[in-house]
Amino acid sequence: MNKFKYYFILLLASIAIVSCNKDNDDPETVPLRDYKEQYAADNDSIVKYLKTNYIKSVSADFDIVIEKIPAGGSQVSIMDQTTYPLQTREVYNHDVTYKVYYLTLNKGVGLSPLNTDRVNVAYTGSLLNGTVFDSSYSVSRSFELYMYSSQSVIDGWGEIFPQFKTGTANAASPDGTITYKDYGAGVMFLPSGLGYYGNGIDNIPAYSPLVFSFKLFDLQRLDHDGDGVLDIDEDLNRDGYIYDFRDTARYPTPPATMVADDTDKDGIPDYVDTDDDGDGFSTYYEVTKPTNQVGWVDGVFNGVSTYYPWDPVADNPNTPNTDETEPRGIPRRPTGPLKTEGQPESIVNPRSFLPADYTAAGRLRIHLDKSYPYQKQ
């Protein structure tokens, strides 16, 4: 009898466990809200925030304090103040054209990141009610803006950071700490569609517009397809943004103002295309130097890299033990004399490269020129 009771209780416990597991394995699915309807609500909230809050102070280090205008207060709202430009950028994402507001506290003096670069920043993130959900102002952090990276950030960062520039590094302190000056600094006000949208995380509720104050210290250029050409040099129209329109969820019907940056029009943007011009030769192969053209050759220094940089590179004076000089950039199709004059140019009768082929402004570089290397006869 006691044994029967034991097995009966065990059976009930097993049923309860199975029932709990079934509930956990089959949670109720809540569909995402419509992006356009949610943006309308977010934009109303952001505009209200900009009209009812003011900039209390901005320190010499561009630490900003924003507070709500008290009842009857005479403070000038963020929307109406003119000390720090309130600007907007149109961003197309999930078939919505967002109007993103951002403040420029300082533009910066260095380089602007591409929207796939890695940036070194300090920031504070908060909700519209003032709740701070994350902050790195005590120490800078590095983030990759490339949205398909496992360590990527929210889409809004990749749209706003390219509007700013990095600073310049001060001399390292005795403990090796590097500080910066004249860096870009601002505040971005992001609708939830460019933030976490329906994915509430930690203390950020789902569908929350976000406010980020930030400082852009430095950046690292990246090469996402490993072809020897940095992403920044695969931005064909040099606008600071490259997109992958194969992502039809984000970009179902891109406007004409968004450029594909796709040389061979195969649907794969150059920054993730290993054969940019579609000629059957990999980009890496086309920009690789012949083995006899690396280092010193016949008294001429050709650079130590095994592939050509985008353009000639000067030595970095901050690295006295290393010579980064690369006197030649990626060449165009050669324009020198034929191997055998009077015979047609071909794979067996090529032209020779002239110095100008490596340096001429506006040249069509060989990895973007489908007519070179020569096709087999």
C-alpha cells in the first residue's frame, strides 16, 4: 500500500513536470506591432519630449544634462533652442521612412565612421521618462556598427554616428590610458523601430523610444569580405553608408536615394562581394601585388604590404619603428607599351604598367574593371 502511494505520487509529479515543460515549450506568441503605426506613436512621443524638455547644461567635456521644463517654467525647449543644432536625418528601415532627430554638441575633427565600421565611444542611454538603462561614461567601449555582426548594435547607431567625426588622441598617460580631445559629441533620439522595437530587454520595455548622449573618440576601418579593400573604399558614392538590399525585411522597397554600391549589379554589395566586378577573378587576387613587387626592388621601395592599398599611403610618424609607406595604390588597367607593338592587346600580349596607373586621380581600379585581367583567348 505504501509502495502504491509512492508510485502514485511519482506519477502525479511526472504529469505536472510534463505539463510545465509543455507550457514552456509552447509560449503564447504575440505578433509584432505594425512598424508604421508604431513609428507614428513614437514620433509623437519624441516630438513631445523635445518640446517639454530643455538642455540644463553642457560641460567642457560635452556631458549634457537634460531636464523636464517645470510647470510655468521659462526654459527654452530642446526643439526651440539654437545653441546646439537640432538636426534630422531620414532613415529607411522596415518600409518606414523615419525622421530621426539628433543634437550636435560638437562635430569632431577627425574621420567619420562608415555605418559598418567599429567605433570607440562613451554613451548614456535613457528612456523618454529619464530612466537611465545603460552608461559607459566612466570608460569608453568599442562597438561594431555592422548590423549583421554578432556584436552589432541597434540600427539607429549606424545611421547617426556617420554624421560625426572622431577626435584626436592625447599622449598616453603613465598607465597607458589614452584620452581624446575635439571628438564628436551629440544626442540621438531614436524611435523604437531603430532600437529594440518589440524585444524588451533588461530594463528597456518593448516599443520604447531611446535617447543616447554620446562621444565619438575613435574608429577602426573594417573589411567585411576580406578582399583587401576596406568597406569605406567600397562605398562607391562616398556618402558614408553602405547597405545590403538582400535584406528585404529591412529594405523591401529602397528609395532611389539609397545607393546599392554594387559594381557588377549582381545584387551583392561590393563590401560583401568577393568578386566586385564579376569578371571571374576574385577582388583579393586582383589587388594582390606580384611577389617581385613587394619591398625593395631595383633600388625602389614598393611598400611591405602584399596587396595594394586603395591609394598611396604615407608613413605614420607616430610609429617610428615601422615604415607604412605604400607609394602605389590599386592600379587601373595598364596603359603602357604592349609587349609586342603592332599586335592586338591580349592575355599573351599585355600592356605594361606605368607609374600613373597606380596614382592617377579618378582611375578605374582593376578590381572594378571587368575588362581586366585579360580574358583567355
